[in-house]
Amino acid sequence: MIERPSPNFDARPAGRPIDMVVIHYTGMRSAKAAVARLCDLEAGVSAHYVIDEDGSVTRLVGEAKRAWHAGQAWWRGEADINARSIGVELINPGHEFGYRAFPEAQMGALEGLAHDILGRHPIAARNVVGHADVAPRRKRDPGELFDWQRLAGAGVGLWPVAATPAMADPEALRAMLAEVGYETEDLAATLTAFQRRFRPVRVDGAADAETAGLVAAVVALCRQPGS
């Protein structure tokens, strides 16, 4: 592992367990530019780890400290996501600069790192999330090309094996999404974030029957012990 300390961190609140992993993409033109920004005191942003497309892992902030990666966010009733999470940035130009699939070496390195993190902290499957999940009105990362199904298959996070289309009642969907953990002030934005993760072939924010069935399937997973 490469060590590249960032000055952008502070102390975690006393007694606050680490119970989340938040996955991002860097959204910058190059790995060099991304790491430089995450280590720039004036930028005021950081993450615990950065994984390059070749699979190399760089540690910027020790896990015992609060890195500044999630920004204004919300999950399962709490707003200080940085206080409770490990932030992992994946080198990728993002939607603005030529979004592309995440290479095998990068995904493999993420699986290994995630397993290490889960071995150190009590993180439930439903609390392995993307930046868009915790900030659906602001963020799109890691985006629809990120392979959440593969990650869940490796024992990191969750993925519905089967879903049956269901009635798409907006208020019922809002309640179910909130049960999963989402902020639902803007239902279309939250549905879009959900679809990026669980139905990446069509991301339109529509409350259709397929999306409703997937939401119900994810709720059922979240209700299982240990999730």
C-alpha cells in the first residue's frame, strides 16, 4: 500500500463506531490530479483510500480519523456520514470527463480492501453504499457502470437476487426507500440514485413497476439479520 498522507481530516466523535463504507469516483481528468486535490489543504476534501485503475491502493487518512469525503449527506437518520464511515475513492474521470467502466484490477483491489475494512469494523451489508446513495440530490458516483452485483457476490454490500414488478405507489416507495436508508425529500432524485445502483440499464427516476419491485426486494434484504 502506498502512503500519501492528506492534511484534510479531524478527530472522530468519541464513542462513534465506524459502521459504513462510502464508495466514490474521483471525477477528475487524471489520478495525479485527483490525489493532489485530496491532499490539498485549501481544497478541504479527502478520503481514507484511493484505488487507481491499475489496482494500486493509496492510504490518505488513517481509519481512526474522520476524512472529509461525503459532504452534505444522509443515511438511516444520520447526517454526519463522515463521522461513521470509511471513504474509498476510485480513480475514474466520472460523468464530466469521460465516464468509463471500472477495470478488473481496480475492482479486485476494492474487494480486497473492503474485506479488510469489514474485518476491522462492524459494517452491515446495507451500510456499504455509494456517494449517490447518501447524497442523491447532489451526486452520481460511483455511477451506473460500477458493478455492485459483483461486489455483493464477493460478500461486500447487498444485491437482490430476484424481484417481482409491483404497484408503483409513490408514497409507498418513499416509505420503503426510507426504510433502506435513503433520504427521500426529492423522490425522483432518490429513485434515480437507487436505479443507478440496482437498475443501471435504465436510470430515469420514474416510479415504475420494475423499480418498485426492486425496492421491495432490497427492503426484504435489509430486514434479514445482519443486513
